[in-house]
Amino acid sequence: MDHSLRRLYEDLRSVAVAVAYPPGEDRDLLVEQLKRIGCRIHLCWPFPDKPPAGADVVFFQVSQCGQNSSAWSASEVEATLIALSEYETPTTLKQLLKTNAHGVLTRPFRSAGILSTLVLARSAKQFQSRQQNKIDKLENTIKARRIIEKAIRVLMDHQRLDERAAYEHMRTRATGLRVSVAEVAAMIIEASEAMEKLGLGGARSHPPTDTNTGGGKA
């Protein structure tokens, strides 16, 4: 067995699984197979308003989450969501699409398909999480760059620095304060906006002038 697949399979033995499905033969078959895999099971019925907290995977009856589908959206839930569908009607499919579930099982449930669905759904969830982390980092990088560019313009306008000198000024301050350049940039922008509110935003720094009225050097 491939090492990554073995690790994924072994990971399933420590997974906490919640099952939100009415009692009956179908639920019994599902629960029995999950126990064979080694999952820790928690049964939820009546159907909860939102996915149970603390569950790594939630099997849920998709027809029951129609009125509160936002709470059962995979983009809003930390757990892996696997839908349990009774009928492939247009209404059920529409509800299923709203949940963005990572996997789906359709009645009649069969023990042979539960493990593969669980593995693929968990893998899809992990991939989704990695992609979201990359998106978040990229958005933060873009946001930080915009803040830095705005602060550079402030320094160029008010301190008579060129673009490179303005950036080096912020970088030096960031090193001294042990913070990021973006944090220093935010301080500069905040200070500039405060000055503008006080009516001092138009002031610029000028080189010091000789105030010695005697004409000689001090």
C-alpha cells in the first residue's frame, strides 16, 4: 500500500464522525461500516440546525437542511461534509449543490462504497483547505503591498523622499521595531490621516532655514 494512502487510511481510525440521519436499516448499515473502519461515531437526531461541533466528518440527510442550507455549506464548516441523499430529484440536487458537500451517498446505501466515499471526501476537504490557505496568503500579500504603496506616496509627498528612499525608511523602522514593513506603513497612513483631520495634512517637511538675524554663523 502506498505510504500516503496508508497514512490516510490510518487517519480515519481517529476520525470523529457525526451521523445526522433518522434511525433505521440505512443508518444502521452506515454506522456499522464506519465502526469497522474504526471511526468514533456520534448519532444526531432530530436533525440539528447546524453541523455538530467537534466532528471531523458529518454524514447528513440533505433533504433536511433546505431551510438552513447556509449553516450546512462546506465553505462555512470546518468538518468534511458527506451528503446522504434519498432521491435524485431536482429539489434534492439543488439543495445538494447549495451545501457544496465533499461527497455524497445515495440510497440504498451499500457498505462497499462508504470507505471510498469517506477517503475521497476527506482528500477533497484537505485540498480545499490548502487552496483556501493559498488564496488567503495571496490576498494578504496584495493588501500589504497596497498599504506599503500608499505609505510610500505619503512619505514622498510629506518628507520629500523618492520612492526607494521612502521604502528603505520604512524597512529600517520595521527592523528597529521588529515588525513588518506593512505594519510600519499602516502606522504612517494612520498618522497622516490623523494630521489631515487636524487640518495639518497639507504641511510638508522643508530643509531647516538659517534663522540667525545677525547674518553670521552660530
